[in-house]
Amino acid sequence: MRYTERSLRILKFAEMEAERTTMIVYPVHLLLGVLLERTGVCAELYINYPSLTKILDERVKKMQLDKNDEGINYEPFTIKISQTTKMVLENANKRMNRYNQVYINEGHIVGGIFKIYDPQTKAIIDGLDVTRIVEIVSSPRDMIVPLKDYSFPTILKNNLTFRKAKQSDATLIKKFVEKEFGKGWIESIENGFLQEDVPIFLALERQEIIGFACFDVVRRKKGLFGPMGTSLSNRMQGIGYTLLHYCLYEMKEIGYEYAVIGEAGPLEFYEKACNAVVISGTL
């Protein structure tokens, strides 16, 4: 399994909490790890529920532990974890795959926790505002990128071609998007080709489309970045990063003060790639 840097810190915090209490990592320790990770949506969760750490601490003390549960070894942990924690991480991995992503993030982990129905975990989360917790950490969130002082970053050279889409690309792009991501983005792609200057950038390898990124196409709203996608076999090569910045640069040139990334899934990617910030909900 691959984890984002934030998720790895969450797992480390969870391990520290387990060492302090039970010596085996249980799902509750993962939730405590999320609360200890004071960045991004994890920080928002802590701000919204400052008493949640204390509540969970008290419930850990009252946990009915199975004396025969010796735990299992499981990477990347250095101490043993419970079978239920393994199930959480497997659920997180399934959630990641369902969204066609490549790294397990904090949202996948929290979603995995609340998919576990064993009596011990159920007792831990009983009475918590699960809907709101999931809404903050596990649901896609809108992000914003200030463009006033934005500058195009240095992009490493490779053998790929990046260019603006032309009207003649419409059929090929739609075939690529439907094959890699399904039909959900087709309407947005079609909206892009209704414009004279098509707001879509492409990544090509030997004239074959392997990635794309758009703006001003979702519901034909101005200032919205996305959708963006890279073929599964070509991820982790910086293609999405490059496509993102071609779009952001053009949005700045048009005159936009901000770019809004609607329902961003990989939050940490956008935080690092362009200093995007999650648009907070009501506190």
C-alpha cells in the first residue's frame, strides 16, 4: 500500500498512542492520530471538535481488550496492530482504488474506520457526530488557489508533449476520458469544446493522450479548475502537476484572482503543488 506523507504521520501518531496505552494499534488510535495531525482537514476536525481527543482517550481506558489478541505485524507499523485495524486499512485501500487514486490519504483512513462494525469500535464511536467527521475529513472538499502572485514553476523536461487542445481533439479526448474515468466528466469536456478557445490542456506521449486538465468547464462556471486526470499507467511522473500549472498560468493570464478546485480528492497533492487551501465549512 502507498500512503501520502500526511497519512504516514497519522499512522506514526497512532502507533505512539498505542504504545502509551494498549501496545497494539486499534482503530481508535488511528482516529487519535488524525486529531494529532494538525494540518489540512485534520486541523479542521480538531478545531471543530477540540474535546474529541479527550473523549477518545477516556474510551480507550475503558476498552475491553481480548487477552488472547496478540496482534499482527503489518507494514509500515513497528508495533503490532489488531485485525480490525488491518480491516480499516484494507477498506481505505479499496476506497482509494474506487476513486482511481494511487495513495491512501486521511480521508480513506477515516472512511475505513467508520466502515468497521466490530463491537469494540462501535462502542468507541458511539454517540460521535460521525456524519460531520466524515464530511470534514473524508468527503471531497473545495480548495482555493490565490493567483495574484502566482508564477509558473520550473518544470522538469521529459519526452512528453504538453499543449492546448484543439477542436479536432474532441473525439479522442472524450474516448480517453471515458476509458480511464467513465462517463461522469464527459459533459464537462463537451462544455470545453463549446468555447472558441478550448480551456483544456493535454499531455501526449508519441501523439497519444495520457492526461488532461481543464478549467471553466464544470457547469460552465468561470474560475473553476478541473476535472483533471492522468492514465493509471502514467501516474507519479509529474504529469498532473504540469497540467495543473498550465491551467493555473492561463487562468492568471485571463485575469482571475483565484482558482477554485472543486471537490478535490487528493488534497495533499494540491496543497504541495500550488499552495491550495481547503475552503473551510462552518465552524
